Amino acid sequence: MTSLEAQTPCAGGSGEPAGHPLLSSDILVHIGLIKAGSTWLQKHLFGRDDTGFWSPSDIAMPPKARVKAHTLALYRDDRSRLLPDEDFDPAGLREQLEPFLVPSGRCAVFSNERLGGHPLSNGIDRGQICIRIKQVFPNARILIVIREQRSMILSNYMQHLKYGGGYTLRTYIDGKPDTKCPALTFHHFKYDRLIRKYQSVFGPENVLALPFEMISAKPQDFIARICQISNITAPEDLPFHVKSNERTTYFSYVVLRRIVPLIRSSRGNAFSPAILGRKLGKVAHLRMVKGISKVVPRSLDKRVRERLQQQVEEITKDTYITSNRETEKLIGMDLGPFGYLV
């Protein structure tokens, strides 16, 4: 199991007055999804000291790292490799968390978008992680943030290119057959499957699934729902206008797609034996992206983005309509107004 000795502070790690034992208090576990507002939530809601949420990690840590710290042992080992079930030690993780006390009136939160599964592995371990969360936090409330599939796929594809991946959009979405390694398929973005799994394990009343699009369309309602299931008062004046991730330069990443795997070794290309390796290759890749972006007009960048969006629509077609209708039933919310195909 991952060692947390370097991360785990003494009881009451954020310097708050003593309160209730962590493992018997209200706990919110946010499992993502990836590319669905996780960074914003971690920085501006879960990781702040004035919002009603609390994390059992050193207050000196950056907010994002603080709320993620104790989630790492749920899916990876000491060398950042995927953790098989036989190596997972829920009792050991609970023992490390047992000394912490949650300040009165606050809700302990654990947040990591990786818990909801990663597209590069087709979310192959997300069911295992659900059970592991239950073993460590049996009474937890679960937050899942979904995102309209076409937008989600394009955002994840661009992340794949940023990592140094070289797949075409079509190959990325519907991976080649391989019974030895997981490949992304359309099913990964059928959200009803993940939501139904968590509802069956934790109970429907303890699972909150919200569309990412609410952050811009109904921000106060979005936060109020999260705080309601966490039994705390919703904070005001959150920076909804702040974007946590920089603007994507579509043209630069797309035009470099074919050559980047040759110069950069990364998880996006299965750590291929590239010329410049991992660190130097990453630096070279980012410098090329910035250099191209400086001379490419935004109009061209916009055309590339629109072409990619069209390709996603042509590839996925009506794949997610049935799943979205099931998701609406599970979460009790109409998704059509947020742009989902229903």
C-alpha cells in the first residue's frame, strides 16, 4: 500500500479546534470525473478554509494537493503503479486516518478525479475503487460530476495530446481491440453505469451526481446541492468566473501529434522510448506548443476546434441518448437544457 508517512500530519492536521473523530463523522468523497471541474472544486471549494469543508492534511499544502493526499492509496502503490486488489490494505489506511479529528461544524472531504476512472485505461478499475472507498469510508456521501459527452470526449482528447499522445481522434475514442491492455471505448462515458454502481454500494440517498454545466448555468444551485448533502452551509462569493485550466491551443497540439511521441516519452504514448525521454521531451513539447501558438491566429485555432467537434459528433452520433435518459432517472434532473442528447 502507498506510504502516507510523508503526507500525514498529526491529529487535527489543519490546525482547527478538536471536534469529531474523522472516521465516524460526515465525509464527502468527490470522485471526479476527469475534465469536469475537479480542479476548480479542489481549489475554490474543498481546499479553502472558509467554506465549511475540511481536509486531514497539512494546511501548508496547496489546496488541490491537500484534498487529494489521502486518496492516492486507493488506486496506486509506492511507485505510482496501479494497485491490485490483493495489495490494497483498507485497515491500514483507516488506521492512518483514525487519529484525525474534524472541527465542529465542518465536513471532511476527499477529492480526486482519478477515483472515477481514467479514460486511458477505460475506467477499468473504477468499480474496484468504489468498493475500496466503501471499505475505508462506509458511511461516505459521494459526489460525481458528469459532463456532456461530446464536450467531455474532445476535452479528454486534447488532454491526451497534451500528455504527448499521438492517436487520431477516432482511434482515441474507439480504441483498437486488445485483450492485454485496456483501450478507451464509448462505454466509458455512459454515466448511468457509474452512478448506478455507486448507488448500489452507498445507497441512492448518499450519491449526488451533477452536470458540470451547472457551474456556469446555475452556480449557486450547484454549490448548494453539494453543501446540502455535506450538511454544511453553502458559502457565498465563490469565484465562479475563475477558470482553473489555461485556454487550449488546438492547432498547436494537433499539428504536433505525429512527431511528439518520437521526442517525448509519456503516459500518453505508453512511455515510448522517445529521443528526449520524459523530462526533456516534455519541456521541448511545451516550448514547441507555445512557439506555434504565438504565430497562429485565433481564427485558425477556432476552425481546428470546430472541425474536431464535428468529428466527435459524426463518430458518436446518438450513442449516448439511451444512457443519458437513464442518467436523468437516476439523478432526478433533466439534462437536455444543459446540452445533453436525450
